[in-house]
Amino acid sequence: MPHPLTFSSWAPEFLVIFFVLLGALEALRPLRRPKRARPRRWAVNLAVTALSFGVGVALVRPAALAAAAWAQSQAIGLFPWLALPLWAQFLLGFLWMDATFYYWHRANHVYPLLWRFHNVHHVDPDLDVTTSFRFHFGETFYSSLFRILQVALAGITPLTYLAYEIVFNLATMFHHSNVALPLDLERRLNKVVVTPRMHGIHHSVIGNETNSNYSVIFSWWDRLHRSLRLNVPQGQVIIGVPGYLLPRDNGLWSLLLLPFQKQRAYWRWPSGRPSLRQTAPPVENPRHLLP
């Protein structure tokens, strides 16, 4: 197996190139029409992202790598106990990381305290590549505890962790992007990975649509847990959280303070009307997937 540093040394430049490429494709083939002016929104998103990345680089990655190194040195965790060869540890470890992150993502929607922070990501009124890492730095901070447990319980190798982190970031940018892929291509891709149309439903203003499609890389986890939702036409998807759609709600200070303030009724419009889909979506079958 190659040394982990061979993965991490070139990753930042590659991720930036992929980010710029997706931004260009969004301009050429947008999936949804933007509701807000891009420059100010992008500036806010990149500022929140910078704070989140700062915590990630300073805390989450070192903590996860330290846990991986410790688990390997002590032969602790599921995979070392099974005495699996390194290639099997890598493949199964990669799947373990993605499957357990499904549960972590779902927990951030289910538990009110976690949702206070995760909501900062969802209140973005538009969805594009700049939304990819727009997470409150507090969420990034406490996610380090999850990462330590995730890595240590399975005995994940440092190489597996770094490889997963790179693919995780690429997948996150891809499925948050506002790129209109050819429908047939997206349907094929979605049998394996999370795609922009699938994740767009996860950012819907309809609560039970937001509470679906939790997967990050592989779409299998939603299929296995029956949390997959593909039958909402993209023309009916409105992005955001109804209780936080005012322009001032997406200012930098508003986002940073949001988890610490009294929470509004998330799934009600400013008028007080509940956010419900007025017309039932088509019955889910292969002819209607990702319409």
C-alpha cells in the first residue's frame, strides 16, 4: 500500500481544480435558477467554509489520524481483530466510513441540538458547489468526536481515512453542485452514487423531503434504510428552510449565531403557513426516478 502522504500531498490542489470545474459547469448547464445574487452569497458561503475548514485542518483530521495510528499500533478495532489483509481492510474500511457517516448525517437531522448547527448548512436559499462545505464551525468541532469513534472502533488505517476523506470531499462537491447532467446519465450514476438531483431533494423546503437522501458517496445506504426519495420533480424543488428564508438570515453573523439563538418553526413559512407539498409526487418507479 502507498504511504498516506502520497494521497494528502496532491489532494488540496486537485480539490480546488474540481471545485472550479464544477463552478464553470454550473454556469453553462444550471439545474436550478438561482434565487439570490451570487457574489454576496458566495462571499458568505466561502467565509463560513473557511472557518469550518480551519477547525477541520486543526482538529478533525489530526484527531482522526491519531486515532487511526493508535488503533493500528495497538491492533484495536474490528478489522485488526479479524486479521484481514491490508487490501480487505482498505475496501471494507472505506465502506464502513461511508455507511457510518450515513448514520451521523441522519443523527444531525434527528437530534434537535445537532440540527441547530447543521441547519446552518440547510438555510442556504440556493444550492451549488459553494454550499458543499458551508457548515458551522461548531458542527465541525463536535464532529471530531464522531470521527475518532468511527476510526477507532473499526481500526481504520491512516491510508483508508485519507483516501475516504478525499473521495468524500469530491462527492460532496459533486452532489451539491447545480449542474444539470443528462437525465439518463444521472439515473445510471444514481444507482451507485449520490447525484445533484438526489441531493437537491435533501435540501428541499418540505420537511419530509429534507429528512431523506442522507447518503454522501454511495446511494446504497438510503436504499437499504428506505430513506431514499427520488420521485420529486426538480421543477418542484425549492431549496432552503422555510423559517429562515429572509435575506438577513443568510448574513455571516446571522449564520454564526443561529445555533445559539431561539429557534424558529423550521417548516413554516414566514407567514406561519406550514410548508407542505400541495400536489402528490408521482409514484416512485423507474420511469419517474429523478424527473
